[in-house]
Amino acid sequence: MPESDRPRPVANARRLAAEAFGSFWLVVGGCGAAVLAAGAAVPGSIGPLGVSLAFGRTVFTMAFAVGFISGGHFNPAVGVGLFAAGRFPARDLPGYIAAQLVGATLGAAAVALLAAGQPAFDLATGGLAANGYGAHSPGGYGLTSAFVVGLASRWLFAHDRRDQSLGPISDMPIERMVGHDRRAAEAQR
């Protein structure tokens, strides 16, 4: 096996730790905002716009803080999507997903611990910002609506045909915003 093909345990551990920390922060910052600061029962609620901004802020801060180490996926759907598009190696996917699940679980535990300090909070009935369709949808949207949105978004991402010859401007906008070039992170592997 050539030296360049051998896994680098320290580099891999750093990437997985960065993904776990980013996932933890995403859950604490995003879901925490939804659980602790949104909703009709919360005085001075930040509402859906505030929750959206909180999620954006958490992704931005983690992309800036640790994105250069791991690529800043922080969500298994991102890694799976990048793999499906041929932009992420299969050998790294299980470790990334495991690290993200560990980080997200610890984040959910932290949010539950914080929310337990509110007298009216009940984990069994309130959940931790879980959503879905029907009764679990903030807007009451049905299964058909959820399916159409999911299918359309997956189709759009699967059919990304950006011209890779454009170099740096063909990368994701978030990478450009935080000054991160994914190719630099890949070169460290």
C-alpha cells in the first residue's frame, strides 16, 4: 500500500472530533433555540425566523471554527449526499455518521437538561424540536407535501452540474463565505 493511501489516525481522529463537535453545536444552537426560545408559550419568543437564524448561525460558526478540519458536514444527510454525488469517499462515511450521531445525541442531552429547568417543560409531550408532517408539522402539512418537498430537494441536489473548471467559484457558497476551500482540507488527508 503506498504511503499516501494509508489512513492517518491522528488526522482522521481530528476530522471525526470536529464533526462530533459541529453536530453537538448544531443541535444545541438550532434545536435549543426552537425548544428554549420559540413557541407561543415562551415570552418574547424568537419565532420561526429566529430559529432559522439560529440554525444558520450555528452552521456558520462551526464551518468557520472547524470546517477546515473536516469539511463541515455536521449532518449525516450532507455526507450521504456528497457520497452519492461522488464528492466524498465511502471509506470515510461510516466514521463521519457515527461521529455526527454521537455529537447530536450529546447535544440533545444538553438541550433536554437545559429545558428541564423550565417548570412547564415535559419531554414526553414537548419533545426536542422534532417535526415532521401532520400533527408534527408546525404548519400542519400532510405526508404528500413532505414527500414532494423531500423529493424535489433531493432531485435538485442530485442534479448539480456546476462547471468544475471554474475553480474556486464553483465551490459551495458557505465555503466562500468563511474562506474555506474544501480542496485544502482534502489535501490534508
